[in-house]
Amino acid sequence: MKTSQPDTERLPYGINELKPKVVPLNGKPRRVRCYVKNCQQVLKTPTRAEKGDVCPDHGIRCHYSSAGATYAYADPAWNIIASAREFKQQIIGHPFKYESHRLGLERSEDTLSWNVFRSLQEAGALAQFANQITKEECRIEPFLYLWGICISNNEFEPWDLLIAARRRFEANLPVDRPQTEPDIALHLPGRYLILIEAKFTSPNTFYKRGPRKDRSSLTFEELLNIYQDKKLKCLNMRQAASGFRIPYQLWRNMIFAEWMAAADHPHTKAYHVNLVREGYEEKTALEFSGLMSDKFQDRFQQTTWEQVYRMVQDEPRLVRLRRYLQTKTAGLKQAFRV
């Protein structure tokens, strides 16, 4: 790349900078021209065995498969629009963060989450987002946690409440699998605790009745037996047990949210949010809402990245975030309806 440090003024390559259509060149191994407009660099695409070539001018690897085209930054910090140096120094490789190697991907949910919520934090707008969920008016900025790491100070320490919840529910899992990692959390002690399951291009997934899907998955019955507590009231266990499938990430996060809120303070309210693209996952949200107890229907909500964009569209401190969401791509196509 022409520079070794991320440019704090530039944004990740967006819809106006990428070629609308790419075609691989003839011959093997597979090669393509760099996906940035007007770039003629010829690059080997990544495979399972090889990383592929990095464009010397634009710092990306160009992926191509039957599923379509996408790209990844060789330096994940180039995928970041807010506090890129802190991200590179504190988050990449953090022992509490799973899958740091995916942070350079165009389709990374994690970098999208950082870019949006770190930007909101820098602008003092986290309370505004939280108020839309809790339906309260509170100007106090909550603590921000991403993947269980505190982003509200310069320590980047793991969240003690999450560690306690993992100890309560996941100390003796029957299979070797990652522990629950909430994508985003907003916590105002004594008032509310919001866990957010963020989705970008991937859907919510389910456990169905029957055998394990793979060696690291739980069965339907194990999910309900492990992630439950008689003191918790938000989810309707009887309704869930009578069904045939459960969106297991949503289930685990709702259980964690309520348990952590109770451990924080008797007055702390628990909320769980599924953050998705507009027009996606609506059926799943409706299905999961049917598993919520009648008195706690408001504790689970689905909201969209587009709603976040509309929330900040008049905020002068978030011009950069708006431009990012306007131009963000998924598979080289415009990602959001903004």
C-alpha cells in the first residue's frame, strides 16, 4: 500500500469506488482485476490453501466464488471509520474477542458494529439510541461494550457481568464451543441493560428438534435445559418447549440480558435487540416475540441499521457515519436502503 497507516479522513471503499461487475480472467489459478474502479492490478484470489494477492495500490484481497465477489483489507484498520488506531492496538487480537482474523472483511458484522457504535459514542449519542429501545428519556450516556469488552474507558477490559453470566450458564457445556459473546451492549447501571445481536449479511440461525447440527452445536433440548433459570421471567419456557425450533443466539442473549440485569440491580431492566438490515429477518423477530412472556413483550425488539441512520441524519457530529452508511457495500452492492 502507498501508506502504512490508516487515513483518518478516508472511508472504506464504497459503492462509488467499486466496480459494479467483476469477471474473473481466463486461466488458473483464478485471477481478477482489483475491484476498485480504474485499477488494472491483476490479483490471485484467495483460496483455502493460499491468502491470495494484495493490491499494492489499494490494500485489498479480492475474493471471488460462485456466491459472488467481495473483498478484504490486508490491514483491518482500513475497514474502520472511528478510532482506527485504538481498534488496531486494543481490539485486534484481544483475548476476549473471537475471530479477530475476520475484521478486515467487507461483510464483517463486527467492524460494522464498531464503526456505528463507536461513532455514536464519540458523538455522545448512545443515550439517544438506548432511549428508542427503552422508551424513556434519559440523557446519561450508557457504558458501551463490544463483544464483552468495555469501550467506555481506555482499559478495554472484559465485562465482569458477562464473565459471571458465562460462569452461571456455560461452565459445563456438553460440547466444545465458543461462549456467548454479545455483539453490542449498552448498560446504564441501575436503569437498563441492552444486549444487541447484530446481523449484516448473515441470517439468524436456529436449533431444531433432532440430533446436533455439528460437533460444536447444542441440541434443541440442551439449549432449553442449559439456558434457563426459574428466577427469569422474560421468556416463556413452556411455549418454547412446545415448539420445534428456536433462534438460539436470540434465546441465549435474552437469558443473559435478564440474568445480568438482575445481578446488576433490582431496578435494572433487561432488553434484547436484534439489529438487522431493513426488510430482513422480520419473520424471525415475529417468531421470537411469540416466545416472550406477555408482561415482557417490550423487552425484545428488532431494529435496523437504517433506523440508526435516520436517527442521526440531522446530527452534525455524525456526518462521517452517515456517509459511511450511505456508501457501505455488501458483495460490492449497496448494503442499506438509505
